[in-house]
Amino acid sequence: MQNSANNGDIFERVLDFLNLTEPARGELRLMEAPARPLALLEKSGLSETELMERLAEMSGLECAPDFKAAADAQKIIPIKVINEYQCLPLGADSSSVSLAVALPPDADMAKWIKAVSGKTPKWVLAPAVKISEAIAEKFGVGADSLSSGADDSFAYDDADNVEEDENAAIIKFVNEIISRAMSDRATDIHIEPQSESLNIRYRIDGSLVPVRVPDNLLKFKDAIISRIKIMARLNISERRRPQDGRIGFTMKSGEEIDIRISSLPTMYGESVSLRLLSKKTQPVGIEDLGFLPDDIEKVSKPLARPHGIILVTGPTGSGKSTTLTAFIRKLRSPKIRIITVEDPVEYEVEGVNQTQVHPEIGLTFSSVLRSVLRQDPDVIMIGEIRDRETADIAIRASLTGHLVLSTLHTNDAAGAFARLIDMDIEPFLISSSIEMVMAQRLVRKLCFCKTRANLDAEYLASCIKSLNIDPSEIKSDLSGICKPVGCQHCRGAGYRGRLGIFEIILASDELKEAVLHRKTAAEIRLIAEKYGMRTLQKCGW
């Protein structure tokens, strides 16, 4: 054993060495051991490399920022021990085993490693994030939970004990899947049964990423789906019809997560999708959405009006609810009464009266809106206009002195007018009430590991031509265009985070006239461009 095995409480020495504040120390002491390395990284304020080097200085251990797990790692150390201590075997010989750890090990850890491996441990320090990701990628998320449904080191005579342990393993596995998704910044989890497997995928920055899962997961398929349905209070015996529900989930760190559940019967079982929303999500202001400077000015004018309708359009997951919430935050004032009707309430806004619909008890958008109008609101925010009745109430509310904000599912801003006409709303009501329609999308941002693309002039010219952009409008330096690379920070994707692009139509007399005469979306788009609308493609450029 190297320097740190016999030095008492190593973790307390780490806290002293890093000179952390007492509140931070208290939080770290309360955490379970596997969660400490990543939490310490956050609390210390150091980068991964700096923290690793500081710990190496304290303990005398070597650093291994780039390491590779042993091919037979699980044979050297049981997966339960690997997860418990967040230590990854790098290799072994007849007498010793080399392990990557994020924190200097204590005597108890050294004792257990020696007991289960029969070899003397040799330690190297590595980044906590990289160790956690390597364990998940090699063994799968929650592999220790479902290694056998029970602890392999024990034999049971009582069948009830085996069943209890399997139930606990399923619960732990589902919790691990959700926790891992949140740490990876996923917005959705998709659990999809296939004939020979159970696929689990995360949606991160808009792209689906497969999750490595244990090889023996298939035999737990039904139990995993049932556990999620129980958490969402769904009917576990109903497997032929789609169901929707909601879970309130609390992370080990205390962070509260709101999860929307949707189950769908498929050929090989029920496919379950989970939409994740952290209640700790930082408030987003209108300046944080990604608007270009002149777009902020365009949006601010209709928001300052006392009545009318503002619509935000786009597909599911394009950030419409985030945009509406940013608008509400801009509008809120002690002098203005704001009421929202949402499904669900995704962001809590202080000083705003927020209502959640419950269709199962008849509390729909349209039924709630009738009551809202009797509450003397100045501003009404409707989560989504889904049917003619809701659209009709929203438009009539705007014509009687209310500012109404809502969303609509269309591909572009011009398509919103045609969509409302399809709902049998009279064109004269649409033209007299709509003040602004904004379409939006979320595009991925390059990670800081990006590099210069060095695109040739001919390729750039073809790109500009395909976007219908006048070359004379381009004022930026095209040599600065970059391309993705991929690093540890972005998990090799080359992208991290997303940004909004927008297409904004402001009501003009000519546009209102076109709506009255039921002009097509293409004709309305041409009129909007004439009055300064920037298309999604041009905004993206």
C-alpha cells in the first residue's frame, strides 16, 4: 500500500488541505462516498486537472489523466465494489492490482479491495468525472443493481428474501438511470423494448445518445417498466393503452426533478418516455434566449401592448415554454395581474398565478380559461392552443383588453395563421387580434474544444446561396468559422449546450389584409420578409 492507506480519516485531511468553507464541508460529509468526488470538484471551484494535481501533492500519488480500464476489470474487482468506491481496475499481476481513484483512499477502502481481489492495491489519481463515465460506459448504468437481482456473495434459502432483494435492485436501477440522465444534462429518457434487448437512450442537447446498460437487462424489462409506472401512479395492469403520468423525484443532492411520463404499447412491450425538468433550473430572461440585438427590440414592442395575442410556434422540445416564461418574467410587475394555464407548470415564477390543467377531471385549457377571465387578469399565458374552443376564448380575451401569450405547433411563423384558420377561426378575428408570431428552434453550440474549419471559398459560396442570403449582407469574418472536435467536457460530441434561433412576424396592415383574404402561408411569408422578417435559416447563419 502506498502513502495514504494508514493516515486516519483521509477525507477530512482533503477538506483541510483544500481549505473549504464549513458549510461546504458539512454538505460533503453528509453525502454518500460515491457522490463525494464529483461534489468536491464543484465545491472546490477548481478544474478537474487542478483538483487532481492538488490531491496528488497532498497524497504523493501519481496522476493518470488518461487511463484505460482493464478488459477483465469485473473479474478483478466485483462491480458492486467498483461502484461503491468509484475505483476502476487498470490492470493486475500475480500480487498487485492498479486502480484509478478520484480521492486518496483510506484504510477501509484498501482493506476491502485487498479482501475481494486477493491482491495489494496500487493507486493512481484520475479525474472524478472521467472515472464515473468510464464505469458507466464499461459496465452500463446501474450494472451493480442488476448484476443478479441480488448480491452474488450470498445464498438465500427463503424465496421471499430473493424477491425482496430483486425489488430493491430494480428500484436502485431506475433511480440510477434518472440520476445519470440529470448529471449528463439529458432532457429526455427513452426506454424501448426490442425482441432481444431493452434499449435506453438519453436526449442530450437535442441528439439521442445510447446508454450502455447491463447485458442481462432484458429479464428485468417488465419489472423496470412496472417500477416507473408505479412511481407515476399509472395502472400497471393496463398494457394495451397509452398512459400519461408524472413523477416527483428527489436526487441524492436534494435537487427536485419533475418528470413527465408517457407509456406506449409496442410490438415487444411498453415503450416509456420520461421528460426531465429540474426545479433548480436557473431563471431565463429574455436576454438569455439568444436573440440578436434587433430581435429584442422587435419582441419588446408587442409585449408592451395592453392587448392582443403573441404566439410562439415550433415542434415539441424547441424551447417554446422557456421563451414564454422569459416573456412573463419581463412583464411581471406589482401593477399587472398575470395568470397562466399550463400543462404542466414547468417553471415557477414568483408573483404570477400559475394553474395546471387536469384533463382527467375535466379541468382543460378551455374550461380553466373561462374561470380565468372572471379573475380580472391583465396578462394570460396559455400553455398551448390545441383546439378551436381554446383558440376562440384566447382570441376573444385579446379583443376585450387582455394580452394573451400562447404556443402553437407549426413549422414556421407564417404557418400559424393557416393553422388558426384550419381550426375554423374567422380570418377577421385572427387579423384583428394577432400582434406577433414567433417560430423558434434550438441549435447545438460548439464546445470550447472547437477548431477552425478552414472551408474553401467555393463551398462557402454554395452555403450562402442555399440559404438565399445576399453576399453583400455578410459582414462577419468567414475565416472564423469553426467545426466540432470532441473532448472530455462534451463527452466526445463536439457540442455542449444549445441556443435559440428565431423567425419573428410583426403584424402589419398588408399582412392583416392577406389574412383576411385567406392567403397561403407562402404568400404571408413573402409579405413578412418584405417588412423585415428574418427566416430561421438566415437567423441560424
